[in-house]
Amino acid sequence: MKFTFSKSERLTHIKIIDSLFEKDSRIVEERFVYPFRVLYIRQNPFEADQANPQILISVPKRRFSKAVDRNTLKRRIREAYRLNKPHFQVEGKAKLPDVLAFVYIGSTIEPSDKIHKKMAAILEKFTQPNEAAS
């Protein structure tokens, strides 16, 4: 298992980011798992056959005006994803969506262990076998 987070896993394509946050989009689905709002696209319309999902992490400036707080949260979310990702990319589990956006909706800075648990819960929901059919 590789616990890495490479540049190819970061979502940087402007058209995909715009389509993720577009109102009433048909290809974007979302879930709420406090303290996250997760937007995702199952099949990336712009790139085919990605090995790993591309992710975007967003912490709103409206809730956390200090850049130090936003960066701390983004670092914790990125680390939680990096450590949990390999457990859900194994044979026998459903494939993770091609594009994921984690938007932090909490009003306080959560401790790292809580963020890790919630990230594991989110990834578990995506990789359940019955979830792949829908």
C-alpha cells in the first residue's frame, strides 16, 4: 500500500472545478457528512481511465477568516485522505468516484482524529458494493 498524495491526484482542471460547483448539474452528486460536504462525479467526462481519483479541498474564507486556520484544516483533511485512501482502493471494493471535492462546513477547527474518522466513513460509503450500482 502506498500512502502518497501525488500531484496527479490534485484537481486542477478549471472546467471540472466549474462543473462541480455549477448549480443544478446533472453529473454532480453530493453527500453531507459533518463536517464535510462532498461533491463528486462518478465518471470524469474530460479524462478517461484515471488510476486514482482527483480531489479538491476547500475551506471557506467566510467561516475562517485567518489563512492559518484554513491552511491547518486543509492540511489535516489532506493527511486524513492520504492515510485512508489505500484501505479503500483494494480489490473487492467498489471504485472511488473519479472526482471528489471536500468542502469543510464545520464552524470550528475539528481535531485531527475526528477528521480521520469522518474521512474513513466517507470513503467507506463510496466503496460499499451496493453503492456502485446506483
